[in-house]
Amino acid sequence: MKTVTIGSLALLLCASTLVDGRASFSKVHRIFPNTGNSFPKNGYRPSLQIRGGSTTVAPADSDAEATRQYRVQQQLLLQSRSVALRQALIARGLDALQFTTTETEQAKPTDWDCAMASAESPKSCLYSFDAELGRKVVAPRGTDQWITLTALNRLRRTDPSKVEPLWHSQYAILQAWFHPTSPHSLYTYLSPRAALLSFILDVPMALGVALAVTMSFLFLLTFPIWETLLTTFLTSSVLWLQWPNWARFVHAAFPLKLLLGQMAWKAIASALGKLHGRVRNELIEMECQLWEECMPRTIIEGNEEESDEEEDLEEDLDEDIDEDEYSDEEDLDIDLDSDDEDFR
């Protein structure tokens, strides 16, 4: 009877373990002292435990300390390399950690020089390595960092942010050369036609307005033709024979009509944008040609001076020859008139 009672008590304790998820096995240990150290010291045991095998904690990894030392060493090496790289940049006048520029480091305005690239005096180009023969090149005054005038003007129209980095941002090229109020402005030497074209390209809205006015004028000029075509299309049998196919769009719900209108507007806007870009590119090419014609040269090479002097001498000789021929003709006419008078 005593054995049955003890067995029943053990079953009740096991049932309480399943219900609570944890149970105090200290009572079991007191009832069954032979259980030994199979239970934890705190008297609790997890509700689920894989039977069999060891329950002791695995020893710590022996390489953990070596891994930590390796990581610390790599971090120190990275910091030392960063310091060495910063010192090298500072030695070249650059500091990656200094985000504000002082007055001495700001780009300064400068004057310009203009020359002609020829076979006798070829010029390099910052944009295309070698300047084309017969093209004018410009550079900051006192330097030999040339760039063709056409490439410079095209670059400042398409991507102005890449202009000043060509000279490592040492000179305020855009502010000094391409601003009308600057004392070193290139606009000073432009012809009226080139100045008007540059004004249209400088003001983005001006080109759009000019394009809209031109298209409106052409539409009004050809309005009778468009009216005739539209009337012919709306009264054609081909259109109305297809009424069963497009009538569903006419009687469609308003959201569908709104969606179709939005799609049509996007297509028209995309076509107008492409037209605007093409017209702008053509105007930029025209502006480059006009700038080539208008911009004076400040540097003339020796061979060019000789050729210019030869041209001047040839022009002077031609003028002298023309004057001599004209004077000879006048003398001849005077002699003929005098002979006629004597004969009479």
C-alpha cells in the first residue's frame, strides 16, 4: 500500500510538470534521494529535454581570443592607412575631412587667351586631346591648358557642371567668361545675330516661347489646308464604316476617357520635348559657328604673322595696281579728248 501511494504521488508531480512547463523537483529529490545530481541545482528542469547524451555546457572556443586580437589588429591597420592617405592628400593641397573652402581656395575669375590651331602650331585640348586644325582654342590667361571654343561652348550648354572641373575648379570660368556683366566676358565680341541666339539659349523659357510662337504662326498660315483635311476625314465613309469598333470609346465611362486623354497628352508632350531638344541642339551648333567667327585672337604665332603680312602686302599691291590702271585709263581718255578737239 505504501508503494502504491508513493507511485501515485510521483505521477501527480509529473502531471504538474506538463501543465506548468516547469516543476520543482526538490520534492521528488526529497522523496527519492537516490536521484543524485541528475536534476539542476536550482530545482527546475525544462518541460522538454532530449533524453540521452550529456547535458553539460560545451567549453569556450579556444580560438576566440586569437580572433579578437586579429580583428583589433586589422582595425588598427585600417586606421593607420587612413591617416597616411589623409597626410598624402594634405601634402597635395587636398583634405578629405575639410568640407568648407577658404577664400584662398575658392575659384577666382581670370582673363582668357584665344589662338588658332594649325599644322605649324598644333594645340592640345582638354576635352578631345588634340584640337582640330583651323579651330580656335581658348585658355586661362598665362596657361597652356587649351580647349576648343566649340567644345567649350557645347559643354557649357549641355552640362555646365563639367566646365570648371576641366581646370580642377581653379578658375570661375562660367562666371568670368559667360556672364554678360563680367569684365572678361566673351559676350562683348559677339555680333547682334550671335548675341540674340545666345540670349534665346540662355533663357530656357525664351526658346519654348519662340518655338510655340513659330508653331502657332505656321499653323495659322496653313490653317486652310488643315481644315480641308479634317473635313475630308470626318465625312469619309472609311471612318463611319468603323463606327461599331470605336463607338464603345465614345460611350465609355468618364474615368476611361480621362485615362485615354492622359495617354494622348503624354504622347504629345513627349513629341514636343523631342522637338524642343532637336531644335536646341541645332541652335547650339549655329551658336558655336558664330562664336568661331566673332571671337578675336589674342595670340598669333610667328608663321601666322608672316602669312598675315603677306596677305596685307598682296592686298596693297592689288590696290596699287587698280589705282595705276585707273589713272592710265584717265590719262588715255584725256589724250583722246584732246586729239578729237585738235582734229575738229
